[in-house]
Amino acid sequence: MSRILVVADNPPLTEMIEKTLGGDGHSVVQAPDAQRGVAVLAEQPVDLVIGDLALQENAVAFLERLRRDHENAKCIMMSGDETSDTVIGALRGHVCALLTKPFTAAELRASVNVSLARCPAAGIEVVSARTDWVELLIPCDLADVPPLEQLLGRLDADLPEDMREAIAYAFREMLSNAIEHGCNLDPAKRVQVSYVRFRRAIICSIKDPGEGFDPARLEHAAVSNPGDDPVHHLMVREEKGLRPGGFGILMTNQMVDELVYNERHNELMFIKYLP
């Protein structure tokens, strides 16, 4: 199994982590602070690092040192809050997952298993990481969408739940469309995402490297269904071998306040006005 380093000064927490992961067959090494965590990494290879953002400024220094000396190291960070600064720190540190304390053993296992198997954040290029302006270059892989949606969703933790869900849906569907149709699922290509928060609105821009599409020839999408056949696109998708769905543009139009495409239809912006 895997060798996992836990960097945290919280005996009950580290005991729970060691008991859970050790019981799954992993080898768990502990370090009470960032300095000793760095020392462990210099002495022995590990497959995953689990750090605690409660280390405050030391946690930031630890992430920076981790990326400098171990560029490809996989890392999960634990946090007792969901502030924007926490999310930005996780993005900058290319963290595989962000665990909000308290978390269950099942949540810990899920994050560890996903991070060990694949860490989508490792391939994301951070162009801008501010609480009011996040700009990323994302590999064209659908596996990157859920963890990124989770991280960016925490930037909106202060909004009503229904509004958060609407923004999350629009982001997930439009990014998935860009990856699937604009990139043809080629992970060597990138989608450019900007997520900007104003006092009265959130604006999200998604641009893929594809040629775009002709709205008049979008038979695989529900938005183009004839008035007398509301599920026509499902048959088209089945014939083309596309994943189930096709409701993205139609539903996104209902979830957000404005949705506009550029002339080529390889870039879009959606706006959600805030209370």
C-alpha cells in the first residue's frame, strides 16, 4: 500500500487519521509541524502528504517548500474553515483535495483514494488566484471537473444555497461541454477559465481551443429540440455515442441571469447577479 505523511499538531486528529488509513493497509508517518514535515520528506519518499492549514503561516511556507522541492508531490490539506483565502491557498498549492474539519473516516478515505489514483490539480496552471479573480488553465479531462467545482464552490460559501447550486450547475455543465466538444477530451489541450466576483455579480468565462459550433446544427442538445419532440436530442446523442445528457445549455439558461457566446461559440460568459 501507500506511504502517507501527516503534518499536524492535533493528537486526536492524527490518531483518527492513522487508525483509519493504517486500518486500510497504508503506512502512516507523522510530523507535528512544517519543519519536521520537510525533514521527513528529505529523508524518505512518500506517496501522499496530508497537511493541516491550522499551522497558519507555517502551512503556507510548507506548501511552497513542498512545491519547490517536490514538484509532483500529491497533497491534501485539512481546514477548519471555508474562507476564500483557504481556497486560494489550496489552488496555489495545487492541492489534490481540501478536507473541512471535522470530517468522517469515509470522507478521509474517499479523498485519499482519489488523490492517490489521480490528482487533477497537479495539471492545472494558476494564472491568477485572488479572492475576487481566479483564472486557470485546465487540462481537457472530465475528471478535473468535480474537484475544481468543489474548490471554486467554496468561494461562494456566503451565498444562499440555491444560488450556490445554480452557479455550480452552470459551471459544471459549461466546463464539461468545453472539455468534451471543444477539446475532444484531449488532455494535452487546455480550457481557460476565469471566475470573477463583483459586489453585485459573479461572472464566469470559459474558453476552449476548439473551432466552436453552429447553434443551428446543435441537434445533440436539448436547447435545439423541436417543440413537439422534447427528447429528440437523446436519440441523436445515442446515435453519436455521446454521454447521456444534453440539457446543459438549456438548464444553464434557466439557472443563471445571462449566458452569452462569442461569434465562434468557443467562448462563453455567464452572469449570476447577487442579492
